[in-house]
Amino acid sequence: MALGLEDAIGARLTAGVISAPPSSDSLSQQWEIFEGGHPLPNDASLAAAQAAFALLDRANAERAFVIFLVSGGGSAMMESPTIPLHELRRVNEQLISGGARISEINAVRRTFSRIKGGGLARYASSARIATLIVSDTNPGDEANVASGPTLSPDINSPYQVLLDNTTALEAAQQKATALGFSSTIAHHICEQPIDQGCDLLLREQAECVISGGEFSCPVRGDGMGGRNLETVLRLALRMSADVALSAGTDGIDGNSPAAGAIADENTISRARSAGLDPNDFLARSDSYNFFEKLNDLIITGPTGTNVRDLRILLKFRT
């Protein structure tokens, strides 16, 4: 997003603050760059917030025009908490691992943050502002992207959504059509508990079922993985003649380095032949190591964007 802004406005960009994962992309010297933590905030997340406040002080004094670039993950990447960092991390870890929906998690996060729920926009009281969003929430729920640092009911702040989950789903459907598959986007399969979401996917009758969003997926063990890897493992245990893929568009699933995995009707038999018990891996929330041993991981590395998850189920009927 920062590179795109530089391309769009060039020399008119006088200063900026960015908090993001490490990147090989080269930004101009106008940016003050921080490597904020994700999924849990770190010291750099707090330092990024202080730098943002300082920049907004300057913008207020100059009555400047400020463009906020907001995307999923921002809740952890930039933060000014009202509680100590170690307590903030503990609360966030409990929220993330508990399987709550993002709107529920963000409702709690806003209560101990000076940034979330429009906090950054309120700080820019004398500047002109606009927000550009890459959304990892449902349509119409943009105030939950990064816990809404510039959006809240009491702030009339203009914003534009550049990309969202629908963008990814429609791109997948176009590719499926080009490959000759009859596909459908199951918009209603989105934020269910993971076991219920898998049930709904398997009940769909289309040859190619595409869905997105984020299943709620409580962590039950000390393994490695996330909701995408677990989705594929759950589907693999129940598929007869299908192929399943689930991956995070940011290239990272849970606490693993993978985006997700792929499975077919032979996955479970291959695993058992190798002495692997899929139910044991499932019980320990260790789906990453299950698919790593089968060489069925999807590893893209960080993609630089986040528009939620993409799930594809191909159904072959004899």
C-alpha cells in the first residue's frame, strides 16, 4: 500500500510512518519504518504509535492532508495501550486462541487502546484526512479492519476500500472458469465455527466450491498451525473423492510459516501408511506438522496483503 501511494502522489508525500512485517521492498526516505509484531504487538508496535502521534502533531500544526493506509493485522502492528505491554500481549493471546469472531475480539481491544475505534483520526483533529483500506472483514464492516483506527460512529471520515475478500473469491472463480470448472461462490460459508463450516462445504453440490472469510478455530493444544491448515485436515478426514485447499491470503496461517495446505482423497491413507495419526494432530492443534510430513503445505511467504482466507473444494463424482 505504501509503495502504491508513493507511485500515486510522488513528491507530494512529505512524511510517513509505516508499521509492517519485514520486507525487501524499497521505500523512500520519507518513511519512518517499524517492524510491529503480529499476531501479538511488540515494542516496535508501541514505538510506531508514538511516531504516528508525532507526525499527526505536525499535520495538525500545518493543517496538512493525511492519508491513512489500513489493512488487516494493524491491530497488533501499531498500538498505544492503556495497560502494560505484557498484559496487552496476554489478553490478545487469549482472545486469538479462544475462537472468538474478529468483531468480538476488536470490541475488547478497543477498551484499552488509544488508537483503535477512531483514536488516530481523533488525534488528527486539525488535519484533513482520508483512509484507504485493504479489508479483512465482511463488506460494510470496515470499522473492524485493524480495529478501526480512523473509523467510528462519531467520526465522519471518508474512506475507500481498495481490496477485500470478495476480490479474492471472484479472482478464484474466474480462474476456475478458465480451467473448465463449474464453480460457485458460497458467500454464506464465512465465519462459522470450523467444524460447522467444514460440514457446509461438504454439503455444497457444485463441482468447485469457493468460500472465504475466517472460520472460528479455538486452539486446543500446543502444536503449530491455524484455521486454514485445520480446515484442510478436517476435510481430509471426511472426503471421499475430493480435493481441498485452504490458505490465508497474507501467506501466514496461525503460528505457522505456511499459508495453508492441500489434501485429496488419498491424504489420510498416505498419512496412516507413514505412521501418522491425523486425529492426534487435530487434537493437538498441530495441523502444520501433519501436512509438513506429507509435503502438502502451501508456502508462499508473506504476500504483503491480507483479505482473509480462501477455501476451494473440488468435487469429483464417479
